[in-house]
Amino acid sequence: MIFRGQKIWVMIFISATRLRVRSIFYFFNFYRANESAVKELRKTTGFRGGKELMDKGLVFWTLTMWQDEVSMRSFRNSAPHRRAMQKLPTWCSEAAYVHWIEEAEQLPDWGTVHAKMVADGKLTKVKQPSPQQPAKSYPPLNWRKFERIFKTGPLS
């Protein structure tokens, strides 16, 4: 928290990921691992809300808000997430993440997430990268039919 005059400004830690599953053959294992991680996510202290989206071409985006970076790292290091991350180099042909700080406790829109990913995203190693992976030349999101919102609420 930051104090400015008489107002208290809450700084929200934002984490976003973009993963392209390499083949439909890996999709079901990916999906199972994702659901296990989501169960853990919802009960992690400091989680403020989030959403995920499946875009065209087996591309999956996640966007989460955290009370602080320590809370996000606690989830990142949890067993369900760690197990999924160990499989991603095989399952995915593209993998990247980006973190930033927001002053408002509100999920950014997907256009903002895409812009931040292209400008500031960090690559995660994959065994068979696509041509887009090294250059982060990801197309804008254009298929938003499968979006899931996770709990949100004011900081307590």
C-alpha cells in the first residue's frame, strides 16, 4: 500500500501467461493440469481475481491479480502449478509470461494484456518452438468465446 495524502493506494501485482499447446494430442493432459492448478489458485492467499481465455489455434491466456508478488510466487511454486510447468516444454510450442503493477484492483482488458506480452513478455523454454516464439510475434486475440472468470473482490 502507498499513502498519498489521505488516500490509500493499493498496488496490485498482475501476472499474465500465454501458452500455445503444440497439438490436440497434448490438449487433454494440458487441460487436466490446468484444472488442478485452478483449484489451487482459488484457495491461494493473496489471490484477488483472474480470468483465462482460449483463443484460436489452441492458445491459452491467463490473467491473475495478486495482493503482491510473494502471493503469486506462492501459487507458482505450489505442487499443481509446478507439475504443469514441468510438462509445458513438451506440450507447448509457445510459452511466455509478463508481470506488472496496477494501481486499480481491476483486471486489464485482453488488448492491454496482449500489448504487454508483446512488449515486455519473457519467454519460457519449449522443446519445439514455433517461428513466432523467439520474436514474440503473437497475433492479437480474436476469438473470445471461451473465457472463464475467477473470483474477484476488494482487498480486505
